[in-house]
Amino acid sequence: MNFIGRTSELNRLKKEFASEEMRMSLIYGRRRVGKSWLVKQAIKESGIRSIYYECKQVAEASNVQGICDIVSESMGLPKLGYTSIEDLLNYVFTISENENLIFVLDEYPYLRANVQGMDSILQALIDKYRETTKLKLVILGSYVDIMKSLLEESNPLYGRVDLVIDLKQMDYYESSLFYPHMSDEDKVRIYSVFGGIPYYNKQVNDRRSVKENIIELIASPGARLENEVSMYLNAEISKIVNANEVFYALSRGFSRYSDILSQSHVSSSPTLADVLEKLIKMEVVKKTAPINDEDNKKKAGYYICDNLSLFYYRYIFKYSSQLQIMDSEVFYDKYISDDFEDIYVPHIFEDICRQYLIRQNRLGKITPVIEKIGKYYYDDPKTHTNGEFDVVTQDEKGYVFYEAKFRKKKISKEAIEEEVRQVQETGLNCYKYVFFSRAGFTEAETDEIGHIDLKQIYSEGCWEKYVLRSC
């Protein structure tokens, strides 16, 4: 498969590789997010000789032998006999004094865990050869906490890293490039399951239906991704039971801290706080606060931000016993189909619309520029209730309200007017209303009412008309 997306990160890495000086790059991000794929593509496009080693969870001697074998093979050298990681790396630094050489240590935390003082060893070699070698040292890691600690002032490598890439999930648009033959509607559905993780999206067959892909990849016994979420969590979390409880509560729509505590069987509030903190660091859960009350902890909410995890806990984890004894298509039709189409996908569609706005804002296609985007909390004094609007932006002119509808029918003028009336009754003072629609609209736009359909969302450069009207 061709390399997809990551244009900015790829160009930054290639620029480092092209330097005539010694450079060190540090790349981290959750598992399956495409770190290795990115580095290998940058190496391929740079045309520079490279040594690529994936560190193992083994003793120092075994890793040293593994690196020796890779160095010998990559450089066309006789078998090396080093037994010390420091001596071996010293050799690698010296052979790159006369030519550019890329040296990659993938899953560096594994090597670091089994070599005492590994960070100090690298620091000493970087300082020794900084002015004489052309080595491009790249270290990668999936344990985000460990990788971030390498950048702290207390770490020996502090100040030695020239490029840092915190690789995140792809957005909805780049993810859709993995399945170009699908309709825009099905792109929304597929993204709602597999999110922005390249490894998952590479498994999608865009010549088959959404249902067929879901059954084949996750919703059938022995499916390729059936145990992906549980394996990922088990590798990172010691007490998986608590994580399962939290995820299950979140997947059912409970987002407030107190609600999660009451709906899960986590033993105590401190334990819940620890679990949530860990899941946030793993980038599978996010904590958000309304843009109009960001400092109010009581109004903050927790949400699963990894779509495969959300899908897994909503359907597979919940009905795992049934999955093992039922026909896969019957299971899909009974436990997934209706809820998926009517509730789950429309919820993810809101996030896609939010991503669309951020993407266009970064491209400079929204004027005035968006300064904040998120949920908006409101109190209704008439009914003594409160609630949230899911997508609201703030700019120098004020608030803009957005409503996302993933429905088969076009949005009518009457439906828009009713929505606007309800918003106005809450007291939200916004100068524009914008509606996202899967099926389109029955009436034309106005100066105060903007329209965005799926075709616009999945095409580039589609905001010029709206920008001109908003200026």
C-alpha cells in the first residue's frame, strides 16, 4: 500500500535527514499510530543509508547481538563481535563521520529498561561526536510517558533532541484516503469504527460494504481486530478490570466524573482518578470542558477518543458471549445494526464536523479565525435544566453555533428555524448558525444560516463561499 497522509511530519523528518550535521529525532505516540511507517517512508524518500533496529524485551547482550547483525547487514561488513551496547554505539557514531547515516532505535523503552544508564550512554556519545559525525539518530517509542520523560530537564538527554514528533491519530479526512472507493456516507461509518489509526485503516477493504468490513475485522470470532483493544490495554495497564469498568461506563454515554464512579464498579474515587489519568496519557480517553466555562471542574466530561475502543466496548465487550455462539450476520443485525446507524454514527459525525472545522481553520480558510471550539454549557432558567451544545466556536466576533445531522432526509427550512429558536431560548448569543447535513438541504443558505454537506466535508478548498459571506 502507498504511504498515505502525514505530509507535515514526513517533510520535517526528511529535512532532518538531509542535514550535514549530527541530528537527533524523538518520535512517540500510541501503538499502531504509524511511527515506524512514517520513519521508514522518510528513509525511503531520502535515499540515505540506514540502520533500523527494533529493540526487544530481552537482556542487553541479546539486543547488542541483534544490532550487530543489522549493522553488518546494512553496511556490508563482516560479522561484528561487540558485547557492550556502549562500544557498539560508539562504533556506529564513528562510521558516520564521513557520510550521512540514519540510525533508528524503534521501541527504545525496551532497550532502556534492560541497559542500566542507557540515556546517559547516548548523551555521552552525542556530546562526544556532535561536531564530527553526520549520524541521524532516531528513537521511537509507544510508551508515551517514558518518551516524554526523555525531554525533561532532569534527564541526561535534555537539550540533545533536535526534532520531536508527537504522532497523533489521523483526522477523518486523511483516514478516508485509505478507502477512496467508498461513498462519503460510508466513509463516515468506517471512520466511526476504525478512527484515525493507520494500522486499522489499512485492513479496510473499500470494495466491500461497511457491514462486511465490521464483521470481518472485529465483529466475528477470530476476527483480526477482535482482541486488539484488550491486548493494547493489557500491555499498558496492570489492573485491566478497572479499565474495563471505566470504558464500559463511558461507552454508554456517562461522561461526568460522579456518573462514571456510580455506574462503574471501581472501588474508590482515587482509583477512578488514577485509571482516567492513565487512559488520558494513553490517548484513548480525553477530558474536555465547555468553552464558556473552562475552569469549572464540575462541568468537565470524559470521553473515549479512540473509535475502535468505543465501538468495542459498546458492542463487542458488552455482547462477547453472544458473539461466540451466534452467526456473525445475525449478531450484527441484532446487536449492532440499528443502534450503530441511529445513535453511534451520528454521534461520531459530530466529531467529524468538529475536525472539519479545525482542518479548515488551520488551512486559513475560515475568517474570522476560530479561537476556541468545543461544547457550550447552558442553564435554562425557565425549565430549571441545563445542557450542552456539542459544537460551538468562538472568534473575535462572538459565537457560531453548529448542528450536525446524519439523517436520510434533507434538512428543511422549518427544522432549521426550530433549531435556531431553541438555541436562542437558552441565551446563547451567536451571530451565525451553521448546519452540517448528510442528505443536504431543502432551502438555500442565508447570511445568518450556513450549510455544509458531506461532499464539502470530504473535499478540499470548500470554504471559500462561506468565508466570503462571513467577512
